[in-house]
Amino acid sequence: MNKKGFILVEALIGIFFVSLISIVFFPIFTLINNQFYNMEIKNDMKYYGETIIERIKAFDDNSDEYILDMSLDEIINNFYRKDDVSIKLPLNMDGNFDYKVNINKRNRGNNLWKIIVEVYPKTNKTEIEGVRFEANMPKPEKK
């Protein structure tokens, strides 16, 4: 066999094996990349939910903190008005927010609240489930 023909066959076999390997591993790498992206979003939602719980627990009348587009003071005032409260945020979906939040409050006796915070992605393109946090806290003193 001619040496030029042998090199051509070697090159074609090499290209075949490289393309076969890339065809097999490309979907795997794409799947892994998507899983890391979903995990990043899920961790961010967990952090955001924990932050909301901590802000509610550390409520101060003098603070001007907001949870999405509603002031924390307004949220606490809604909690005082009724025994069972459900607040869906953001109030205005046109805002530039990454998440939707449901905050539920139930009375547990006279001085105890059960707070449930659920965080969901605003647009669920990747079918990520929301995260849910529950906390019991003493009813804050109104000044």
C-alpha cells in the first residue's frame, strides 16, 4: 500500500474516533452543565428564603427594609390584622425580580406566629421546584 494512502486511512480513522467520542460525551457535559445551573438557582432560592425568615424575625419598627416590592413594616402590619395571612410577592410582576415568594402566617396561641416562606423561580424554564421554610417566632412587640 502506498504510504500516502496509509496516512489518509489513519487520519480518517482518527477523525472517526474523535467524532465518536465527542458525540458520546457532548450530551453528558451539557447535562452536567444544566444540573450545575439548576443547583446554583436552587441554592440562591434557599439563601433568599432564609434571608426573608431572618428579616421577619429581626423586625424593627425603625427599619426601612423591603422584601421584593413590599416593605417589611407593611408585611408585619398585615400579620397583626388577621390570624391567618397569605402574601404573594412581588405585587407587581413587571418588576425586575428573579423569584416569586409566598409568605404565610398562622397564629399559634396569643404570642406565637408560625411563618411559612415559599420561594419559586419567576420563570420556571427548567422545572425547578420551589423551596419552603417554616419558622416559629414570638409575636414582635409593636411600639
